[in-house]
Amino acid sequence: MLVLLRGYVSNDAAGVWAVLEPVFRAGDTYTIDPDISRFDAVDYWTAHETFVVEHEGRIVGTYYLRPNQQGGGSHVCNCGYVTHPLARGQGVARAMLEHSLETARALGYRAMQYNFVVSNNTRAVATWQNYGFEIVGRLPDAFLHPVDGYVDAFVMYRRLTG
């Protein structure tokens, strides 16, 4: 799939919502209230450095990049990624991940950390591991999955410098 990855602009709000809504409503990967409003979801997602992935003029993915912590932890970044369900398995998540790693390095981050990866989101876990992320923590029964019940969440980490 040929995609264009670029920075978010306010005119992208409807397209970003079209990507976020089915994922947030499903409630199986993010710790977001499945009943979140469009306004609150877009506001939450775009409160940081945000990017979109376009295919044939339609937004099919989005991610944000931000410091994971403030002060002494601000050299480690955090990202959140969402691919529209109809675009899964077509390289959109990998394109966002590669772009985020390059962007994070360019911004001077020394590492990237994912704070809460739902353990049964096996496609995401495998993708992150294939790009050098390690599971550095396990949070037992930390996520109430709508189908599988209580499942673990992982903390995943990767250095970006030597």
C-alpha cells in the first residue's frame, strides 16, 4: 500500500476520528472510555505531536509522539498508534513505527517506551518486538478486555541511541 505520512492539521479531525472511533469503541486495545465523544477523542489524541497516514486521500492511520515523563524522564518518548480496521495488515502500523523512530531520534529522544500494551494484542506485540522493543514489565490483570476478561498489560522499551 502506497501511503503518505505527514503531520496532523486541524482539517484532519474528521479523518482522525474515523480511524479512532472503531478502535476506541471496541475497547480492546486502549484504556479509553469506549463511549468517549468525538471531540474528546480527537482532542486527547492531538494534544501532542500528531501524524496521519493517508492512502488515496483518506486517513488510514494516526499516531502521536510525546515525552513519556517530564523533567528527568523527558528524554524517553511515548507513542500511541491506531490503524483503521480496514487498513490492517497492509503495512500502515510499520510505516508509523518507522516514522516515529526516525522522528523521535531527530527530536533528541534517547529511548521509546510503551506504557500499556494489552498482552493479547499479539499483532502489535510481535511488531514492536520485531523492531527491537523488549517487554520490560508485566502488569498482571491490568486490562479488562471486553471478550477475554482480565488480561496482562506489558511495558515495552527500546533504546534509540548507541
